[in-house]
Amino acid sequence: MKDAEGCGRPLQAAPTFCIAEMKMPELCIAILAGGKSRRMGFNKALIEIDGRPVIQLLSERARRLSDEVIVCSDEAASFGFLGLPVVGDAPPGHGPLGGLHSALLFTRRQLVLLVACDLPRANERLWRDLLSFAADHDAVIPKTSDGLTHPLCALYRRTCLPSIERNISRNNNKVTDIFRGSRLKVRWLEGTEAHFHDSDFDNLNTPEDLSRFTAGPRQQ
């Protein structure tokens, strides 16, 4: 499991809907698939799990939650099979922060759920937990029992955009640094307050990670 990175004050009150059942009308889900996968040796997003690419599994789970799901990547040709919009970074070269920036520019919705493509256990239960804490926060970022935060599987409100653009202009690409010197309100959410597990954030960075994952239980 790896430390990732990470956004609070809303433009308006959170939309009213049934968190446990409905799709979220103000939510865009952005799957990050722009990494170089150097340690894995091949494109992590296309790792097959039970015969399907991990990014396809994530996109199917995401579609249960929102009717706007996008892929953040500069490799549109690699993901055409998903039938989803593929949004490149502009400007390029800013890593996951650039992906979040592009997602917020692409969508007109107030909330973006950012999901890294190498998190095969990320699931609807976890994402609904994040959404249930969205009111009155600019971001909801999960925190596991080891103290690590996971901003690449987190919820961001459009109010984060000015801080993101400020940091991109300074070439400061650490996602959680967008909160420094800002008035953004972040909810750091622990599993004990919600229903997620540390294992929901198991990622696939190396062949060893993949071996451990394939030896363990599957996410439905």
C-alpha cells in the first residue's frame, strides 16, 4: 500500500439524493491512467484480472455511481475499448495533479471522484462513504490505519480548482499541497468512521504487488 496524495469549502450546499442507492447527479468520476508504469514494466491500467483489464473493472463499478465517467490519460488509443471520454492533461507533465485539473476543466459538475487505475479493490462502498461526507467540505480524502492518506482515491469539489492551477503554475505537483496556504476545507476520513478497509487501497505498482493480489480474494 502506498501513500498517495490529496482538497474543503463548497460553492453551494451538497445536492440532496439517496447516497446508498442512486447515481449522483453532481458527480464526475475520473479514472487516472496517465502513469508510466515503469516499475510494473507494462501499462498497469491494462492488467487483466479474471480476463478483464483492471481499468474496465473500475469503470464498471464507477458507472453504478455516476453517468459521467472519464479516463484521464494522454493515450486515448489505449482506452477506446471502454467507450468513455479520454481527457489529456493540459498542460502536460504534472502527474496526478494534472489529471485532477483536466477532470475539473472537462466536467461541469461540482464533484470529481478521482480514482487511480492501479487500485483493483477500490469499490462502490468506499466511494459512497466519501460522498456521504461531502457536504461542507472541498475534499474528502481517506486515511488508512497506518496513517497514510490516499488522495488518488478521493473526492474533490470544484472549489479546489484555483488552488490546483496556482500550484501547477509553480510546478508544485504534490496533490495534497493544494491545501497549503488556502482556505480549502478537507475531511480526512478514517475507516473507523466509515465502512472501508485498508485493503481497499492495495495497489499494483510492481510484479510483486500483482502476485500478492492474484493470490488473495477478489473484489466483486
